[in-house]
Amino acid sequence: MKVRIDKGALITPLYRAQGVIDRKASTNVLACVHMVAGDGGLTFTATDYDVTMTADVSAEVLEPGAALVNGRALFDVVRALPDGVDVLMTCDDSHRIRIEAGRAYYHLNGLAPEEFPDVVEEGTGKRLHLDKEEVSGMLRRTLFSVSADESRPALNGVLLEIEPAGPTQALLRMVSTDGHRLSRVERTVEATDYDGSSYRCIVHRRGAAELQRIFEGSDLGVVIEFLGRNVVFSSDHARLQVRQIEEAFPEYQRVIPDRGDASVSLSKTALVNAIRRVSSLASGKHNLLRMDLEPGRISLEMVHADFGDAHEEIEVPEYEGHNVSVGFNPRYLMDVCGVLDVETVTLEMSDQFSPCLINAEDEQGSTFVVMPMRL
């Protein structure tokens, strides 16, 4: 294999592969990127079996062929090269990669390309074209509440549901939960080539997170394809194949209350700043935020057995219902506020044992639930 390629074109697929490759095993094929030169370009592939990334870039192919090399090492070398240079990459019969740029050259020890697993799902499945910004925004609002507990695999991803909503429209729904909080986001979107079928799958959290990398490209759309046991996302000459989690997602509807007996609307910024100040005493197990709600004000309080306590009040002109005292993990409230692009948020709850419902009038379709902590 021998190719000449611009550094800018080369760095993009290598950057996208960094979240997929296994960095812990430097000599393992799963730590490598597989490169195939032919048909006027380079095709890159990286996988950890749960997530597979492929990307095509234009390049001057001087000799077709394939190479397999550590993805982190190649990325570090290319990233350090001056911007705008042409890079000449050569792979010899001993699988050694030579990288030349101007007067500089590097050698990386590679592996036999045939050692790379055949993981790319072939064929054609049901697909639909969606607006990239819509999908990206929904992922941002759900990824933070995905569980990292491997003993609960059904919670290790984002539930993706697609239902018909019109001749060329689909109702797109994403749900995630870790047992302590839940996020549900619904959007009615234009869906080109949508056949009106309903789809439901759990997208592994690592794949959902890596989608943000390919969404950084210039393409305005994304193609979602359901192919066998995988769901495939394509955008900006990149293809992300994500293993579906074959578990039953919990019946999340039961957790979401219709509304609470007490409801308060207030400035998101004021709430975030107040929580941040009083939670400066949070440490380890001392992460209980006490919230007292009553007409006209919200009181926030945190106590640390060794350091002291913090207390702050926020004026709230819009309040309905009775007085409520409840405890929360402050980070859970901050996470929800961090993904809402609004000025005003609404908190609804019934008592100290009931879930807290968080939503915003300016962002219909986004609903968040935070479970309370015992006071």
C-alpha cells in the first residue's frame, strides 16, 4: 500500500476512531485501525465489537493495498505534523508503516491486515433520513442519564423508538435511565424515505457517545438504518455501526408522573448558580441537597459533618400547591439544567418520597425525572 493524502483529510477519520479503538491493549487488533487503499481513496475501519466505525476519504492511491496499525500511535504522529502538508504513507511486506511529510519520516510497526475481524454488517435494511441537529440534540439530552452499571445491560444504552406521525414525518423518541433519573425526549421530524414502520431498539451507550464525533462534520443530515442486530448511522462519509442491546427496556412510562401536587417555575440560571454555591460543601457521601418549597421562595441547604453547612434562598413568583421538603443529589439537578436550552424550568413534585418532574414550557417534548433522596 502506498498513498499520498493531505493531513487534514487524514486526521478526521483517525480522530473519529479514537473513541472506538481499545487503548489498553496496544498490540491487540482492537487497538488498531484497518486501512484499505483503492478506488481513489482510503477506507478506515475501527471496532471494539460493540461499535464499528468506517470512514472514506479521498487520497492519491499510488499502490493499492491494506494496512493494520495502532490507531492511537498513528493519530499522535499525524496530529503532530504541520498543517497543510501532504503525507505519504507506505506499508511494506513486513507490515511496517512509513509516514513521510517533508523532511520528517516515522515508522510504525503494524500487524497483518487479515488479522482484523470481519465486523462490518453487509446488506440493506430499513432506513430513514433525518436532520442531524435534531438527532444530535436528542442524544445530548439523554446520554447523561445512561447507566454505566454493566450488571443492568438494559440500562446501558439509549432507547430509540420511531413511530409514524404523518406522510413524511416520524415521531422520534429517545429514553435513558440509570435508576436514579430518567430522560425522555420526543420530536416530530421530517423523515425522508420513511416507510411508516415502527422501530424500537436500545443503542449501546458507547455508540451513542461516538455519534457526536461524526456529527461534527459538515453534512446536514444523518441516515439511520436497521440492519440485523445492529443500527447504523451514516453522516459526512462516515458510518457508525452500533450493536443493539438485546434486553427489554423497563416500562419507563410508569416512572413519569402526570404532574405533582406542588409546581414551581423559576430561572434556570438562578437555580443552577444557587445549587453550585451550596453544593461546594458536597464531598463523598455528603451529597444530600435539602430543598424546601413554599409560596414565594425555595430554600436550599447542604450540611457537611466536618466542614459546616450552606443555606441559600431563591425567590419564586410562580408557585402552586402545598409546602414540600425533599432531598436530591445536586448533580442530578445540575445535569438536567445543563442540557436544557431555556431560561425557565418547572419543577413538580408531591412529597419527599415521590419523583420530581422537570420540564420547560419553551422545550415541549423534553421530560426529565429525578428520584429523591431520603432526608
